[in-house]
Amino acid sequence: MNHFNIAVDGPAGAGKSTIAKLVAKELGFVYVDTGAMYRAMALYFLRKGVDPKAAEEIERSCPEVDVTIRYQDGVQQVLLNGEDVSGLIRTEEVGNMASAVSGYMPVREKLVELQKQLAAKENVIMDGRDIGTCVLPDAPAKIYLTASVEVRAARRYKELLEKGMKADLKEIEKDIEDRDYRDMHREHSPLKQAEDAVLLDTSSMTLAQVVEEILKIKYNNGQEELKFNYDLTSERKIPTRWVVTTSTDGKIKRVYSTK
């Protein structure tokens, strides 16, 4: 059985995970949280007492790890060697370890292998930095999601304030610029738009509008007569044979053909 995969790439703060979760819910797809997979692997290394600087030991340990994602009653579960570790991977300690080991090629190769296996078994939407270029190069739908540095920083700033945390907008902008540079210039699998990916700049778009665009890309797959204009500087129109219905809060309810 062939499965439909959607690859979403883009820089930090572009809203990839938020959008991917919404699209997954609309389509009944599995949302593959690649960041959670790195955290699960980091938890394994912590439990084993592996030094994040011990490259050889990390490489030897990679074959021992199996990470997968499943949904039970609509709730994501991250499984580490069969154990649900969803509630254990969001600590600062795990996050720091994930950041430290994610640059090792054996770790990336292991997780890419697991992510490919997941995509071969399920209809998935997967987000990250190199999904369309490395993990799912043959995905029929690829989106490069971005937004201006100023917009991404403002979103992060608002999020921190809502959590009651102090934040400096200019500092956040600088951090995002620095991270963009690192992601785009890293040695292995740098962040870049796949040649066949659709560019979506969400700077002036609502969540509902972004979800709508991705649904149109998905439903348009392989049907030349349904090509859309994705130039965000021009007016976006839905062909009359396709109807997108929404609820009062802007949520996509249904996409269907009138013919």
C-alpha cells in the first residue's frame, strides 16, 4: 500500500510544528515530531551515562536505539525501545543533550532511517530542516514554510510574555538570525528549500490560511488541471471546481471537488 507523505521544512519560529499538527488533524495523518525523536534518543544516552562529547561511544550506542511515534486516543506518544517516554523528554536536561548530540552524523543517520520507516508505514506529515531534501526526497507534497525574522521574533516574544517570562525582542531577533545562519551552513543536511517544494511565506497569513494552502497542495497532487498560483504577492484564488468550507472560527472543515 502506498502512503501519502507531506514534508514541511523551514527555519526556526516559522510555525512548522503548529501548522503540521493542524494539517495532520484535518487529514487524519500522523504528525511526526522529529524534534521529539531527537529528545528520545538523548534520553537513552542520558540513562546510559554517555558523555555528549564521546563521539565513538555515541556511534556504538546508536544501533541499540529504536524510536517511533504513535497516537492513542488522539494523543501523541513517543516510544523509546517500546517505552512511552512522552512525559520524560521535555526537561531542560534532555533538551541540552539533544542539542549536543544532534550534530553527530551517526545520530542523524539513525533517526533519518527511523523516520523513513515511519513514513513507509503511515500517511505522515513531517516537519524539520531537511525533510524534503534528505528524509523524504520523494514526498509528493513538499512545503517550505518561512516568515520574516521580525515576524518570527515577534511571535516568540509574545509567546514568552504570555508565559509570564521576560523577553527582549531585539535579542530574540539576533538569536533567530544566528540560528538561521547555523542551520543553513551546517556541514550535514543544511536547511534549504527543496527544488520541488512550494514556498509559503506566512508573515501576513493566519493559521487557517496556511492550513488551507497546504490542503490545496495536497489535494492538487498529480492533477495538472488543478495547478494553483502560489505567488503570495498576488491574489490567491481557489478554482471553482474546488470548495473549501470553514467553521466560524476559521477552521478548515472540508475540501472537495464540485465535479
